[in-house]
Amino acid sequence: MPMTLRADRIRDLLSNAFASAEIVIQDDSHRHAGHAGAAPGGQTHYTVQVVSPAFAGMNRVARSRAVHQALEAEFGSGLHALSLRLLTPDEAGPGH
């Protein structure tokens, strides 16, 4: 399944904000059809995993804030919800 335009933008924004990051994005919008914030065309709900050395020394809340700040424009244009998994390479372990 090809990535959606919003997923491409999310990847680009996160790549720019977190150098050397490994990023996995999954569009979960179909699971939220009919719920608050869901749009008929989807692209509103995502699961995002970012593995980046930039998260070292940051607690979970600081990591989440950094990602939300990087994606501020997307939230302003219809992104409704993210499920985040934000790890350092050491936390992700070998072969992440």
C-alpha cells in the first residue's frame, strides 16, 4: 500500500527534526472512521515510531512534545491523533 501524502510529509518533517532517525509510519485512519476527528478521506490518525539519538536524555513527555512541535503544521491541517513510540537506538535494541 503506497504511503499517503500526509505520511510523506510527516516522514519529511520528522527526518528534518531528528537527524539519523529511523521512522516507521502507519496510517490508522480506517480504524477511526466515524470517530471524532476522522475525515472521510482518512489521513487523520497515525501510529509513528521514531528511533533517534536525539531522544537521549529526554523523558517521554519531552520526546512527545518535540514530535508534536515538529508536526505542528500537520495538526493545523487535519492531523488529529498520533500513537507514538519514541526511542533511542539503545532503547530500541539491536536490529531495530
